Amino acid sequence: MRILAFSDLHMARNRAAELVAASAKADLVIGAGDYCNIRQGLDEAMGMLSGIAAPLVLVPGNAESAEELTDVAPEGVHVLHGSGMTVDGLRLFGLGYGVPVTPFGDWSCDLTEAEATELLDRCETADVLVVHSPPKGYGDQTSQGISVGSVAVRDAVERIQPAFALCGHIHDSWGYRGTIGRTQIANLGPKANWFEVNA
């Protein structure tokens, strides 16, 4: 299965157009959160992605809530947040929001590490773990070199050992690639990232 994955679109129309065009070659498209900006313009952002014909799976970022995303997601789009699904034999589990809690204020959709752990504990197995926040120590460095990722996400990756853990959130680490055990970690960013998975 050929997967196209991205994160942190933040309403960039040119990036959305590139993703829609690339999606013609995808069996599955995955979005790892932050489609709009500070809870504004989510319906417009979904409109930018409406040309994606492949199955589309989204997790919310910290810029939109799971409820907001579910309300405006086009028909047939799957929103995962503390939940999983199977697409053509490929097991997916998703967790959105900023983890740990961000310093951005009331608009940001965040989880504590304990809240994230509780939701991630629902996942017993997955081929692809889709999370907005990166695992602690992997693709989570700010421009100041500070590690701001999630311990709960890292613990879940270590426990589940999916083939891939796809994330975003930390813009300074877009493009990061690493591994935890047999799991490949990718901080995606708003470009076409390609993955091959045998379901």
C-alpha cells in the first residue's frame, strides 16, 4: 500500500494543491493535524483538500478539536482521536492534540501526558500510529534545541512497535526521520511524504 502523509497544513493553499495532485498516486492519505490556524478556517482548509480521491484519514492537531474536525470533514473521511480503524488490512490508530500541554493558551487543543496515555492504552496493535505530537526525543526539537515531545507517545511506540509512527506539530523538526526499535518515526510537515506498507 502506497501512503501519502502530511501534517501542519495551516491553510497553505499551494501546499494543499500539491497534496491533492500527489494523492492521485496514493492508496491512502493520512493527515497528522493542524489543518487550520488557532481554531479558525477549518472548513476552508477541508475544502482545499476536497480533491483527494483516495481514502483519507485525519487526526486533529492542536489547532482544531476532534469535534470540529469531525463536523467539517468531507463525507467518507475518517477522523481518529483515541481510536483506530483498518483500511484494506492496514491497522491504523490515531491520537491528535498537543501532548504535553502547550504554552499557546486557551485556543490550543492539548492533552496532559496522563490523558494521552489513557487514550493510547486503547491501542493494542497497529501498523501505523498517527499522532500530532512527536515522541519525546524524536523529531521534537525546537529551534532552541529543546525537546518538547511526548513521553506518552514514545511509550506507546515502544509498546506497540508499529511499522511507522507519523507525526508533526514541531515545525522546526519537519523532515526528521528516526527509529524506535523497529518503528520508523517521521515528522511530516506540509509536503508529500511517501511510505510503502505491506498490510
